[in-house]
Amino acid sequence: MTEQLSFIHAADLHLDSPFQGMASVPENIFKQIQVSTFNALDNLVKTAISKKVDFILLVGDLFDNERQSLKAQIKLKKAFEELNRYDIKVYLSYGNHDFVSGNTYPVVYPDNVYIFNEEKVNHFTFTKQAKSVANIYGFSYENRSVLQNKTAEFKLHNQEVPFHIAMLHGSLISNTEHDTYAPFYLSELTNKEFDYWALGHIHKPEMLKQNPPIVYSGNTQGRNRKETGARGCYHVVLNKSQTDVCFLPLQAIQFNTLLVDVSNCTEPHALEEVIRDTIQEQKYEVPQLLSVELKGTNPALNLWVRDGLIEDTIELLNDTLMTESRWDFIFRYTVKIDQSHNENELRKGEHFIGELLRHSEDAPIHTYMEELYRHKQARKYIEPITKIDDVRQQAKQLLVNELLKGED
């Protein structure tokens, strides 16, 4: 009979995340946000049981910080105990957020849990019906950062074992969006004879390569407005002829951005219906924390912002949306007025806006942004500039919109 493995690859659970920056959310919703990482963990356990997997890989940052709360550790222990009742093994490593030396009071997990507790790459052998089926390789961060390339340490042990799976919490050397830990080149992983690379650290799910599968599972629960869309794990069915990899959402609450065209709204009272209809069209499956961008051509939008009419509309909408069985909440909104229709006329004018528009095309964006992008903390919250013309256009529209506020 051909050997086959069924397992789940997950990472970056960030249990007990504080969800900073959500102070404007009502208390009843904030309480649900606070437990969302634990609910995502429950979903992970239920999924593993329903899929009847052989084991789960947890590739670092199970906790949000090195001083792991007793609550988070006990919740995780109970999850492992539930998996143990179904004979599901767990292989876990610690990352830069939950590094080994920072945990002063570790909890003892059940016997189905195998922990990579050293920074040196080691392996465990998974057995099935008394036969060695897979070697699973990995390491943990002993301290907050691992800056050296670890790929040379990943070496196959006993090639008579059918499958070899690697767990690596780190980032591509070319990655500029996150702090670079345990850096690697994609070609280094490809050239090694592993059947699957389970990656952690990057929160967006992504398959870097299909053969062999080199995969970021992403985090199991989005934690801020930049972590939008579905978050979860990958279910992998592995045999010698093929590998099936399927993403499964686990998030309890979802962050999303939503563009709403309000160009046809000539009166402020029309905004509520248009926004509500746009939200309902999305057919979301779990509660949503929405960052809404209102886009239109009506200059009166500036007046409605100034007079607090849009803020009132959002509050009324939230009062309604929160009463639904599957609630939504608009926690942030922006207004973008398309001024392209009268930009040419403004450009000709002998006034400050006209001069601004005439000189905007030659504005050296990088000159003003360079210091900000060099700032270590700021880089965590801003996206890289990939299209200079788009940035210039957005900045120009923002300035013109602000300057036109208060004009009838």
C-alpha cells in the first residue's frame, strides 16, 4: 500500500494578542475581538479532527509575546489534549515572538506534543502502524532573533523514511515588508530534497513554490486592518505521486477593506442605504471589522465631512449592523473625492491650488519618504512604495480635497 500523510500546517497563532488600536470599538465587540485568536484555535482543532489528520505542524509564534500568559498556555494545552483524544500528533516550534528563553513559567503539554526546543535543527520521526513514515525537521528561537541563515542545517536523516518535512520560521532575504529573521533564498529550499516546507513568520498565506510545496500558512486570525481577508491553515495530503494543498479559513473575525461608490448620493441621507447595500452584497461568512473608503465625485462630500454628517451616518449604520446575528462593524472610514473632472480648470487658476497642481508632477516622492521608511518601527505599519505615480496621485488628491473643504 502506498504511504500517505494527511496533516495541517499552521503558524502565527499569536494567542492573547492585545489588538492595539481598536479603542473606538464598542466594549461588547472588543471582548469578542480579544478572544478571536482562541476561537481560531478552536476552529483549528475542529478542522483537524474533521479531516482526520495524522498531525499538525505549528511553525512559531504560537503566542503573541515571550511572557506567555497562563490563560493562553492552558487554552493551548486543552486544545492539545483534545487532539490527543483523536490520536493527532502536534509538532511545534517557537519563533521571534514566543522565543524559548523568555517563557519563565512553561506549561507541560500532553504526550502527543513534540517540541523543537533548541536553535539547532533537529528532527522527530512520525510513525504510523509501527512504521516510520515521516521525518519532521525544525528548530526554535532560543532568543528574540535568529539572524543567520539556517537552511544549511536542514539535512535529510535516513532516506529510507518515505517523507521529509521541514518547518522554518523565517523570511526570504529579499523581503522588505517585515523584520528579517532566519533569512533564506528560495533556491536554497528548492535544492534540498524535502517533500514539503512549512513556513511561518509572514502573516499572509502564500505558496512560494508548488514543487516542492514551499508554503506560508499565514496567521490563523487577522489582528489589524492590514491583515485583511481570510486567515487560516493549509490541509496537506502527501504521497509519493502527488501533493494536494488546500487552504482552510479559521478566523473568528475578519478584517476587510471595502470601497463604496457614493457618486450618486446627492443628499447625505442617501449614504446609509448605499453603504449598507454594498456591505450586504459581499455575503461575508464571519463577523467583519470594516475599513470603508467612500469614493465619489460630489464636492459636497467635503461639506458633509466638515459638518459631521458622514460620522453620524456611520454611527447609525453600526447601530444596525451590530444587531445582526452575524455582525459587521465599521471601525474606520475615509473619504476620497475624485477631482479629475475639474482638475484641469483648477490647474489653470492663479491660486495656491493651481500652483500646487502645476508643480505636483515633478515632486520627488522618495526625498520626503526616505527617512520614514528607514525608521524601524514605522516600517511595520506602512506598505512599501511600488508605484510612484500612484502615490503622487493619492497625495495630490488628498491635498486638494483638504484644501477644498469648507468651499461651497
